[in-house]
Amino acid sequence: MKKYFAIVLMLLLCMVVLFSGCKSAKSTPTEAQPETVAATDSGYDTTSPKSAEWFDNAVFVGDSVTLKLDYYCQEHPEALGKASFYCAGSLGYTNALWALDDPKAVHPFYEGANHLVEDCAEVTGKKNVFIMLGMNDIGLYGTDGAMDSCKQIVTKILEKSPDARIYLQSVTPMIESAQMETFNNTLVKEFNGKLKAYCDEKGYHYLDVYSALADEKGNLPKELCSDPDNMGLHFNDTSCQMWADYLKKNA
């Protein structure tokens, strides 16, 4: 009799272990597991320097200062890869708002035609939009007027291309002797401060190209200027290389 109960008890224990194991095996796949979220390009990655190829998906909107960067990059493809340039010599945030057929309008020239700034991402097919404007606005409209136009332009770009990523570059310095009452490095820095505050508010990426090229007094060094005896604010190859290097480290 005792032997019989021992056998039954042994069988019951085996069944408990068996069913317990089956339950565990079945429950494992359905248990909530922490999700592994892959990194995407939906945000701004500032963790590592960018390669030149990273800028293949970039369009640079700008005036004559950015035009020089365009020429430099054409001769030095290792600088910013296959970035597109969407520029006009006297382009500003304000005149970019004018109609395309306005006889006084200034609009970017790209692939044989003039286009509105707001169409930059759509026309070029690029997602990362780097804008450097304001130099042609500050003297005419003041820093507040320049910022009002800037905000309108950015809004229009995002209305046309909601997935565009906005990078606003500071206005760059001029040499000390070229400064004027209505346009000088003090006003440029004032505008740049407002531009940075706007970026902080909206979550756009602000790029302080000014500081990357200014000397200890906040001026553009003459050795980095291509027209020191004229306007005193355009770049040469050395400053363009410095600009490109700064973008690779900070974009």
C-alpha cells in the first residue's frame, strides 16, 4: 500500500513539473519586453562630426557669402559632399518674401531658373535646410524687422515641406574697418542673439558661424576676407574651409 501511494505521489510531482514548464514556455513569448528603439534621423544628431557625404541631403540658402561657399565646394567636393546651393547675391529674408515676378525681386537661382526661398526643399529634394540670410536686411529694416521676415520665411518653408529640418546660421562678421553706422558687428551680434533665441524657442538648430570666424575683438580677420579693401565681409578659400569644418562638427 505504501508503495502504491509513493508511486502515485511521484506521478503527481512529475505532472506538476511538466505543466509548470509548459506554462512557462508558453508565457515567455507573450510577456511584455522592453522595446529596442532604433536611432532615426528625425532629430538633430550632435554626438559626432559629420562626414562630407552627410551633406548630400542638405540645401544651403544664402546670399553672396554663401555663393562663395558654393564656388569653394564645387572645387573641393570633400568639403560638403553633394550639398545643393540655393543662393542669390543680394538675397535677404525680406526680399525673399516678394513675388517671383516682382521686377525688384531677388530670388535664388537654381538649375537655370529663379525660385522662391520657400520652395528650397521641394525644388532640390533635400531635407536639411541651412539658411544664412539677414546681412542684407539689418541695415534696411533693423534687427527686429530682419527677424520678422526670418520667421515668415521659415514658416513658409515648413508649410511647403513639413519634414524639412531647419538649421539657421548666424550672420557672419565683417572686418573692423568696413563697419558702418547702420550695419556693423554690434548689430550683427544683436541679430544673431535674437536668431538663437528664436531657434531655442522653436527647436531649430542654431549654428554660430560668426564665432567660428571672428577674432578676439569679434571682427573678421583680414586674412580671412576676400575683399578687405571693399565691402570687407566676403570670404576666401581659407575661411570657407573653416566654415565647412565648423558645420561638420556642429550640424
